[in-house]
Amino acid sequence: MVGGSLQKFGMEAMKRLGWALALGCAAWAAGFGTDQRVPAPAAKPYTAAVRVKVNESIGCGFLVGPDLMLTAAHVVSNEEGVTYPDIAVECGVVKDKPGVTVKVKDVSIKLPRTKELISGDDWALVQLDRPVGLVYGWAECEGLSNQDLRDLPVELVGFSGISDEARSEFANFQTPYSCRGTLRDVGPNVVFHDCAMWGGTSGSALLASRDGQLRVVAINSAGVDVSGEVLQHGFREVYSKELGNIAVPARHFVDCYKQLYKPSQAKLRRLWIRNNYRDKLKVCVRYRSALADPGQPYLTSPWQEIGSHQRICVMEPEAGCVEQEVYLSLAKVDGGGIGPKAPLEFEVEGEKRSFFCKYIGDSEEYTVTYP
């Protein structure tokens, strides 16, 4: 069971075995009733939905800390609990925008892993090699009791691999979607929900509003497909727990989560440059980014021109700068110098540039004025 690639089993077998008997395999799943999918809002914590590429397949995950991702265990490991070696986590993915790919440092799953889907073992917490959650946001996990979970309104946020001409914007894992639903049934170890999902949606988060905050209350695991059933755009009309979509409630992994979760108070910076010279200037900024590969933590922005007595933003929060110092390089557009030569020199794209250090402190918005 890799990345949401799901096998089928028949309706009669399901009716005979009942939901309480172990489901031996995952399945392609479906939504129920009217298609409630909408593009996920471009705001935190919805932007914490990620794609997980692994073993030539794709699954989903969700950021639950600055450098911590939650997903289904079968997305990142085999049935014996052995983690796949080629896991790539893609953050900030929207249509026509590839986002940032990060690597995995460590994977925490329950061992020995029970293969049965209703065991509640199908979860994994993945430590990433950089704190991308500072940029894309995250939602904390909250372990709720069965009583609190029953009939709880939830929202699934993730991607889908279904090929659906009616909703092509969601096909092929292009765009994250959100779908409201309900935890319709609660079993001893898993919950059943009616949010829309398909193959590849394993590892998507189920969010619920708790004290005014969206929290992860369960992780999407699998669903049941009935061999030969005709679905309308991936949807069946009638819900039943024997055919329901399965999720693992957070109480199964919340203790592990609390051990791994490291909150951060880091601020993302926005930097402006105001040009009070008569001449047009060009500027670039060199900064440490939460998005950069740990082996190359500094990024340099392209040259930007600033007209006389104008102010422009040279570094947005999306750049991921969390440091209190940046490095600036300024020059006249016509090639002339500005004041004393900057004391630091770095090579950028084969060109040696002079920089000076600017301390911007705790400010989230900072303006540097020249002269």
C-alpha cells in the first residue's frame, strides 16, 4: 500500500465481514452525495497541505509543526514498517507552481505495524530537514475522545489523483482542495467520514475547529471501493460505515506528536528599500531562508531597480527570512558607486558583489532609506 494506491474488495464480502473485522487492504475511496470540494484557501493553515512523492507514487501529508509532517504510515513505509528511502515532500504546490521540495530526516511510526486498517496504526510523523512550516503554516494535533469525535464537523484538506473532466482543476494532484464533512461513525480505533477522497488522498488531514483554531483531529487513511459500482464523478450517493472513508484519530499519535513538536516564535520578514537619491538604484538582498537547503542556507534576490524617491519591497515574507540580519548590495543603475565600498564580498551567479550587513532586529516590516 504505497502513497494511496488502493486495492478493491467486494460489497458482499464487506457486508459479511462487517466494519469491525480487519480490512486486509486499502481501497480507492469516494465522496458521498453532492460534490462539496472547493479549492483550498490560500491561507494558513490550509497552505500546510503537502504532496508526498515516494516509490514512484504520490500521497498526501500535512504540516503539524515548523519541521514536522503528519501522513499515513502506508504512504511512507511498507507493510513491515520499513521506511522507503526516496521520500520527497513538496510544499506550497498549486497549479502551475511547483513549490519547494524538502527531504526527510526521520520517520516515526508505530512498530510492529499492524497491517489491518481499522487497527489505528496507519499514521506516521515525519521530521523534515528544514522548518518550512514557518512559511506555509501548520496546524497542531489534538487527541479527542470517541465521544468528542462522534458527529464532529470536519474538513479534509489534501490532493487527489482522480481524473475527472467535470473537476479538472483537482485532477492529477494539481491543486489542494478542501471538503467539509462529518465524522459519521466512530469505531474502537478508527473513525469513518464522508469527505471526498480518492486514491492518493491517503495522508490528508481532517481539521476541526477547536477553541477558535483549526486542529488536526484525524489523518485520512483509506476507503472502500466496491468492484463494479458505477460512480458519478467519483461519488456514491449513500453513506454507510461499511463503505465509508477511514481515518485514524489523533489520540493514537498525539503522545508521539507532543514529543516531536517544537513550536517556533520566529517572525517572517518583509524588507523595503527607499531611494532618496536623484539617480535610479539597483539592489539585491542576501538572506538566510527557512526554505533553503540546509547545505546552502543563504539565498540572494535578483537585482531590482528603484526610481528616485521611490520605495519598493525587495523581500516578501514568502521568501522565508527569519533572521535578524540581512546583507544588501546597492549600486547605481548606470554603474556608478554609492558612498563607501561595502565591506563584504560574495559571489552570486558567477559575479562578485559587495554587500554590507543590515540588522533589522525583531521587526516584521523594515525600511532601509538611502542615503
